[in-house]
Amino acid sequence: MPRALVPATVAWAEAVRSDAEPDVLFPEEEALLGRSVLKRRREFTTVRACARRAMAGLGLPPVPVLPGKRGEPGWPKGLVGSMTHCDGYRAAALAPATVARSIGIDAEPHAPLPDGVLDVVTLAPERERGKEIADGAWGDGPVHWDRLLFSAKESVFKAWYPLARRELDFTEAELTFEAEPRPAGDTGGPDRVGTFHARLLPSADIPQGFPFTGFDGRWVIHDGFVVTAIVVPTATIPSARG
């Protein structure tokens, strides 16, 4: 799944329907769990095991990953990255700061959003485009576009926050999506794959001199999950899309 989402310069590690042993935590991490329920312990532990595997992929030793003010993972100096977990899936993506300025990833079950969530996290134009997808604009094969949109907005926030250090509401970025055709005869790989663009809206609390007007990302639907990712390259030229 990862190679369809991030460039080869980004280390990716995932765990699908399996969890790490609880003793892989550092004492500082273990102290954060307290009396956490088993589900929380498993997702916390396994996503950090993924982070350590990603560190190893970059030739780095394992270190604790402690949450910051907004819950964002604290990476060693010189690294940028992101983590995600949902039922049955955990992943971490890491890159040297010389390669990327920020990374945001998110995973969700490929299923409709719970009732009442869609109108809270989307804009009217996004819902209109979503209806077109639901009506077959992307051809055969089910796509729960509402969950795809939610996941992509989560990735937008994770990419935005380390750069801006400010909150970003779900309705302060407008997203558009494209699906890529699957190669003829390809029966291996993801079910669906594509790209998305997030345009930051005037309502967003954008810091003065912030170098981006939006973010570009990729998405994958595979094995019952939707996974989205944004990698902001260090040499990025600010997006000129309107």
C-alpha cells in the first residue's frame, strides 16, 4: 500500500490486523497510558512499533515518540513524520527534514461515516462532487467518498499543524479528488488509487508569510481501508492553484 502513497524517500511501516507486544514501549511512553483500556494500549503501542520500524528504515536507532500539545508525535530533531491508527490498521511515515517539511497520513475503515458527521466536516461543493462519485463518475467499484474525504482532511490537518502551529477546522480547506485508472490486467495492488488537492480558504487562520496556499496528496482504497497521505517536499514551490 505505501508505495502508491509516498515517494521512496519516505520510510513507511504498517501493521494490518495485528498488534505489537505491549513491552515494546519505552518507560516514558508506558507512563502516558496509565489505566488506559486494552484497545487504547494496543493502538498506542503498535503505532509506535511502526514508528520504530520506520526509523530503522532510515538507519536510525529507536527512540520514544511522545505526544505534543495537540497530540502530534514528537520526532527526533531532523525528522518529520506522521502516525495513524484505526480498527485493524496502524502506520507511520518518516522522512529526513532535508527531504520533507511536513507529512500527514490518515487511515480509516472504508465504510460510510456515522450519521450526522458528513455535514459537520464538509463544504457544500465537496458534497456535490461526492454525489457525482456516488453516481458513478469514477466508474465501477464502490467508493465511500465521505470517508475518503474525512481521511484526507485529517491528513491535511496533520500536514498543516507542524508548519502553522495553529488549528485548522474541517471547513477551512476545500478538497477536490481525482481517481487514477487501474492498469489493464492488474489484479494485485490497491482497489482504487488517486490524488487530491486541498485549498486553504480565507477563513483559515493562516500565519503571515505562510508559504502554502494548499497541499497535494494521494489516496488508496485497499483491503477494507482508505489511507491518505500528504508529503510536503522541502523544496516545494507554493501552490498556485485557486
